[in-house]
Amino acid sequence: MLHIHHLTKEYAPKQGLYDINLTIEMPSCTILTGACGSGKSLLLRLIGNLERPNSGTIHYAQKQSVNNIAFMMQETHMQLLGSSVLEELNLFSILAGKSPEEVDYRTQRAIELFQLHAILKQHPLSLSGGQKRQVLLAGLSTQDASLFLLDEPFANLDDSSIRQVRQSIEILLSAGKTILIATHEIEKILTLSTHLIILKHGRLCYQTTCSSLTEAKKVPWSQYNLRDPFLPSWQW
Ligand SMILES: Nc1ncnc2c1ncn2[C@@H]1O[C@H](COP(=O)(O)OP(=O)(O)OP(=O)(O)O)[C@@H](O)[C@H]1O
């Protein structure tokens, strides 16, 4: 479990995050949503230790530390450093200090799991948005992380790319990983999710389970300036 107590990050006079209390069960797949500027990305950065809070604490579960957390930024290209997909995958284990044999083993396992054989020689930056995220999640999966923080993984993707990202998330969930997804595109991930958290003006204002979708249908979406994910898209 991940326990967050009274987490506050001030950006006065701008809005930050205020007194967030939250428990993330592990394994689980949690949607973190809210209108633009509500604090979704900031909360992910605090959990991923990319920023320090002004006050409050984050307790990671036993055997879990901030080193076991994988972070996928919205700007995927900033995390892709290799000159080919194969090199990209290798880099994750090389930078983690693994032996050449271990690097090869981990990379091959990720290639199999995420079915990346056909694109191994391609430059990561030449890939589609969905493939870039697929490669990044495959690479991150080689790092023994148990918690994955994904910032807007569906931003600017077409339908086929959305399917690729969903498949990658399904692979991680099947491997028992915990995933926290900051997104306002709830409908694209709702059926894979177990929990839902809504932020408004930097405060946690709603949380529910959503594995059966029954609870998610009760959410007063418009109250949080969110589109109802159960409405057909033409009504948005
Ligand atoms: N580095 C920073 N410097 C100053 N203020 C910041 C910084 N990071 C976040 N904030 C403040 O925190 C608020 C929440 O930002 P955040 O990016 O987390 O929102 P969000 O919910 O992810 O929005 P979006 O959906 O538009 O990405 C911002 O409105 C801003 O006021």
C-alpha cells in the first residue's frame, strides 16, 4: 500500500495541492482525474519524488521505495534516449547497473511481453505516439518497479494508438503492477480501472471504486467540470 497523509504543496499565490489524504492499494489501477489545473500531474510528481511537498508524508509499502516507482511523462519524447528501440530497452537496465547478461535477459523478456519484435531497429522518435508509450512502458517494466505513474498516457493519440497503450497497461496489470493514471480521458481506461480519484482546485474531493462500473456511474461528473464518460462521444 501507499499511504499519503496531509500532503500539501504550496505555489502561492498560484494553486497547489492541499491536505491530500489517500491510500493506494497494491495491486490496483487508479484513475486520477480532475479538470485542467486541478493538480493531477503535481500529485504524480510528488508521489514519484520528482518534487518535494511543503508538508505531509508519503509512506511506501514494505519492500517498496521511491526507487521502485516508474514514471511515464506526458512528453514521452523526453524519456526516449536510444537510437533504436532495442538500444532504448537495453538502456533501462544498463543505467540501472545490470550485468550484460542481465541486460540481455531483461530486454528479451520485455520484447516478448510487449511484442516489440517488428520495431526493434526503428528509431524511437520515429514511432507513433502509441508505439512510443508502448516502448517506454516495456523499458520501465524491466526495472522491477511495482508502481507505475502515467501522466496523460492517452494525450493526442488516435484510436489504434489508444488500443496499444491500453494493451500495454493490461500487460502491466497482468504482471501484478499497480498503476496510477493521471488523465481527463476517463472513458479510455475506465474498464481496466479499479479505483477513481477526483481532484478539484488542488483538493481531493471524490474517491470511489470502479471495478464494477456501478460506483463510477454514480459520480456527479459535471460537479467537477468533467465529461460524463458514460455518455456517447457525440453528446460531449
Ligand atoms: N512548477 C510549478 N510552478 C508553479 N506552479 C505550479 C508548478 N507546478 C504546478 N503548479 C500549480 O499547480 C497547479 C496544478 O498543476 P497540474 O499540472 O498538476 O494540473 P493538472 O491537473 O495536471 O492540469 P492539466 O490537466 O492541465 O495537465 C497549476 O495550476 C499551478 O498553479
